[in-house]
Amino acid sequence: MRHVTIALTGASGAIYGIRALELLRGLGDVETHVIVSPAGLRTAQMETGFSADDIRALADHAHGHRDIGASLASGSAESSGMLIAPCSVKTMSGIANCYDDNLITRAADVCLKERRRLVLLLRETPLHAGHIALMDQVTRSGAIVMPPVPAFYTQPRTIDDLVTQTVGRALDLLDFRLPQVKRWRQESEADAATASTTDAKWSNTRSAS
């Protein structure tokens, strides 16, 4: 049984954390823990209509944002890692500076000190120098900063397609392989031949111009 923590903070994009919980529910060997900050809950309610009870129902265990006595606050608790989705700049700043004033930042700090995977779906744009410095600092401590940039090679048809692919790729970083994730690959020699022909045509066009 693998144990993973999903946290939702106050940035836009609550659906990312919710979708992560939904996808992990389909795996039989995963125990999920969820933490939602007050700002994260407010954003989730506004963006998705999910209530606190709705989100708690998606996880095996729900923990209070201020419950520093929870199991996740200790390195002795079993864990395969943590995904913060979405991750606000405030939360990233707390993690980068080891400011563990709530369970989300404490659980994240535990992941880093125990050398476990910590993935931050940072939701902020545009970025100023202070944001970039925090991204550098938290990365040096071992976290993975993954802004939820959509992939279009999958030819998404809906927002749900974009969200699922992004969350699936984030869970890849925690070593969860989900069938919903579309992988980049050339299916056959015919595909490779088509790509070579396209390259040749592109090169000829550029030369002619």
C-alpha cells in the first residue's frame, strides 16, 4: 500500500487537486490523505462547486489545515510523496523558507527532509523576480516545481482532457502510472516516415523562400 498526500491551497486551479484525488481513487493500492487550506476551500467552492465534505469524501483520510499533531507532520509516517495542486506563491514561500506554520507546509517540509518527492503545481503568472527566486530556492531543497502548462500534442477536446493530462503527468513524478495519461510516441515506421517527409517539405519551403 502506497501513501500519498494531496493538498489544495488558495491559488486558482482547485480542479487539479480534486482530479488527482479522483484518479488515485481508481487505484487499489493507494491510501490518500488530503489537506485543504481555508483559501483553498473557498477557491474550490467558487471554481468547482465542491464542498468540504465533497473533497473529504474523495480521500481515505482528511486532515485539518492547522493540525500540526497529524501523522503527516512526522517523518515516521509512511509516505510516497506529496502533491500540492494548486500551489499558491504563499505556500511555496513557506516551504522554501521552512516556515511550517500549518500542516501543508509542515508535511511538505517532512517530504523534503526525508528525501521524498514533493511536487508543486505552482499557479501564478506573470512572475516577478521574487517568485523566480523562491522557485529556485525550493528546487534546491529538493521540490519539483511544475506549473500546470497544458500539453496540446494530445489533441485535447475539452478542459477535462487538459486537466487530466496535467494531473497525470504530475502523478508520474510521484511514480504513479495512470492509463488516462497520453504518452508522446511514434506508433509505427509509417509515422516516422511521415515525419521525415514533413521535415523535408519544411526544409524545402524555407530554402525556396
